[in-house]
Amino acid sequence: MSYLTILTLSATLMGTVDANTFLKANPTLSSERISEADVQTSLLAEVEGTLGEGSASSRVKQLEETLRPIYAALPKNEHGYLGHATVRYALHRLFVMRHGWVISGLDDAGGHRNSSAGLLKQQVPAYIQDLFEKRLGGRGFGLHELGVLAATIEHLVHSETIKRLGDTMNLYKRLPTSVMSVSEADDLLDTYMMSYILGDAVRSKTLKEALALKSRMPKIYLAWTQTVEFVHKVRRNVTESEASPEQKSSGGLDFSLVARTAERVGEQFGSFQDGDCKEIKASLIKMEDRGTGRVHLSEFYKPALETGNWQFQESEAYLRQLGALDESVPGKPRVIIPNFISSPSNCIASSSFYSVCCMNECEGLLGHLEQELASPEASSTAIARIVSNLPSSSVAAPRKLSPALLDRLGEIALEHSGTVPLHGRLFGQWMHHAFPRECPYPHVAGTTNPQSPDEWIKENGGDSAASKEEMLAIVGKAESEANAADSTETEEHALPWATEEELLVARPSQMQKAERASLFTGLRNFVFFAAIVSAAYGLVQISMGATKATSYGGTEKFMV
């Protein structure tokens, strides 16, 4: 389908929309709010869960195990714990790897309190972290506290899922106590999934309008048919594994089973849609400039001009702001493949709490290094040994690292007294040189400002897609120039290298080891945990009192 057809249909349904990449259903989500009482109650539920043996306790333990390699490899503060910025980095990494979720607000510190109107949902992670940090008194986060914080965020996401499903039930005028047939449940889940993808475009519609919109979803969202099949498969798996014998024999599904399906869909959707991301990568690699992980902008635009392909139409200015444009060679801009793939232009704003984005392949590569090294820094020799045996989707292993790569790694170590910080900008840049198709190029802070197409339109007043005239001008200019690049350049030297370093945590002159405090770790964790339980109970009691005096409306709650 052509870009103009998608644009026209989407504009009719939802207002002006940018549909120039594979995920462009482009939902419009309002700035939703949530009461502090609800956030604090979710925190209390997770803290209580860790005291028992139920599902909450199991979830926290599972999150701790997932976080353990990251936690071990991250730089600690003088007390041997994670500091403010490191906690947010760890949580971002966790949710991207676990679900493909990019959680809103993990990089937005301060300014989140609003006692009269509640919290903006994108401010919730910062608010929860502040609750913890006040009780920690500057000590920092241990692995357990990090796991509880992560579980609280997941708890809030699941609560939002239940509410959205409840809204869909209300649209169908179904009570949460009703039992549905398989076909009825699938129909309801399809409508729920439409709201998950389109956001506010569904919220105010009648059932008749919603069903009419759903019939047009294959034209609005090109992956709709495959998405429906995915949702039905998840429902079958949930039914087979979690339905009671009575439910299996009768074929009836209650709200609890449908809700668990919706939760699993949210958790697994990132992995499901990553297949589309891989197709985008494969298409870009076919146009790649000499193994550099880059595509000349003129080549990037050719599919749209020659075949009417609706992908790869982002404007030069938008690509620059995304950080997906390499302009190190004057007059010859190139699209950086991993930066483009992982950019907000390829995300779905599926929730007020998060967006589902393409999986960052470099997370797995860095995770392997973290697991092997279990330290925030290592010698260049140790890193080179691991990376030379580390394969990716486009790099075979074992391999011999080039002298240029080894020299760059040595230079980083020299700058840091003989070791390489794993979470610094220079090492991220080195990983981009080692895996140019998988690892994004880390721009110097402040030089880019990644935005979704909607955010770009609101801020700049123009479309994030290039016009046909703009694309023709760029392609024509490139064709008029005889040589795009010096073919004698090596792969590494064809890539830019900026010498600016940026560390996740400033390194003290003498790193203090966490092991020195090991005798007191258990006691401190116990004291902290008691404080958090006390604080959470106190906050909930205070908030419940306040809630009696201040109503946030009659939102219907469904308990599962």
C-alpha cells in the first residue's frame, strides 16, 4: 500500500498521522494521570509479596535473577550500591531486554509531584524511585530494592492493562462476571488490541464505530492480520496452561483468563513485532555502504521513489534529530542502520507507561560482556578476547579483530588508567565499530533529541516525512556526483570517531569495593526493608485518607 493511501485513511480516522514506517498506526495518547495512592498501593503490594511465597514474591525473585548480571557489572557508589542514574539505566536495560518496552520517565528526574491532579503516568518511575531514595538516605540501591522497584513498575503496567480491558468490556456492555465463548473472547481481545495500537482514537467511540474501525485495521496497520493471529495464539496458550478443567470442558472463558491473555500479549508483543524490525534491517543492509552499517540518504529514499514503498521516507531534518544521520563526510549524509531501527520512529505508543520499540541487538552483546566480566571495567585484553569470540546476527565468530579496533580499545584503556569502563560513551562507540549493524552510534550528549513523529510534528509544525520533491533533490544531487567515498578506506576508518568521553557514573580517584562492606550488607538490607514496609504502609494510609476527601472520579476496578 502506498504512503498516501495510509496517510489518507489514518488522517480520516485519527487526524494527521505519519505512516512512513512499519509500525505507524501512530496512536494518540493523552497525558493520563494516576493518583499517588494507586502508585503507593502498587509499591506496597510488591513489598508485601516479597515477604511471602506467592506470585509477587516469585516475580521479584525472577526480576532479581534477570538483573543480577547487569547489577554486578554496573559501577557502584562509595557504599557499594547503585546510585540514582545507574538505577534508571539498569531499569531501562531490563525492560528493553525483557519486553521491548521503553519506559517513559526513566530519564526524567524531578518535577513529578502534583498533589492536586495526581501524577502524569510518564512521571511514575521517577516518583517511585524518589520514594525509595528518601528511605535509603543516600545509601543507594541493592539488587533486591532494584527488583522491587522493577516489579512495582510492572504491577502498574498490568493494572493499566486490566483497566483498558475493562473499558473494552464496557464498550461491549459485558459484566466482568460474564462467561464468554472462544469466539466472543477473541472478538473482545481484537478490539482491545486495536485500542492498544491506536490509543485515544478508540476511547470515545461507540461499539458500532469501534467495530467499523476494526474492519479497516488491515489498511490502517499493515501488520494487523499477523497481530490478530498472535493474540489468538496467546489466548490459546493461556487457556491450555491456566484454565480450570471445568473451563476447558465447557469452552467458556471468564474475565480472569481474558485479562491474563491481555497481560501476556503486552509482555510478548515486543518479541513478536521484532520480526518486522529484522525485515527493516535486512532491507537496509541490501543498500548498505561497504559494511559500515550505513546507507547513503539517496539510496535510503530510492525504494519510495522507484516502487512507491511506504517505508524509509523520514526527512533529513527528522533523521538528524533522531540521531540516525551520519554527516561526518560533508555533503554525503548516511543513515545509521542501528540508530534508525532503535529510534522512536519505529515504536508503538502502546501504553501511557511505555512504548514498544525494536529490540536493540547491542543489549544482548553488552549483556554477554557483563556476564563474562562481572565488573564495571576490564582490561582491553580481556574485552578483546571476549569480543573476538562473540557472534552477532551479521558478524561471525571467532574472528580476528583488526589492528585499528585493537588500537582504539587500547586508547580507551590509556585514558582510564589501564582499564575500559563498559558503560562509557567511548566503549559504546567502540562496540559500534566492532558491530556496526547491531550497536547504535552513541552521539555526544545534547547533540540529538529523539522524538516520535507526533512529538516532532507538535514541536516543528511540519511532517516528519520528506516530500517527494525533497527526496528527488537528494537522489539527483548524489547521482550528479561521481564518487560517494574513497573505496580504499578500511571499514573502521570509514566510521566517525569522537574523542569525548561520557561516563554513567563519575569515577572516584580510588574505587571502593563493595566487598569491604559485605559483613554489614545483610543487616543493612533488613533495616532498609523494614523501613520500606513501614513507609509504604504509612503512605497508603495517608493517601487513603486523602482519597476520601478528594475524588479522582468513578473509575471501575476489576479484581482478578
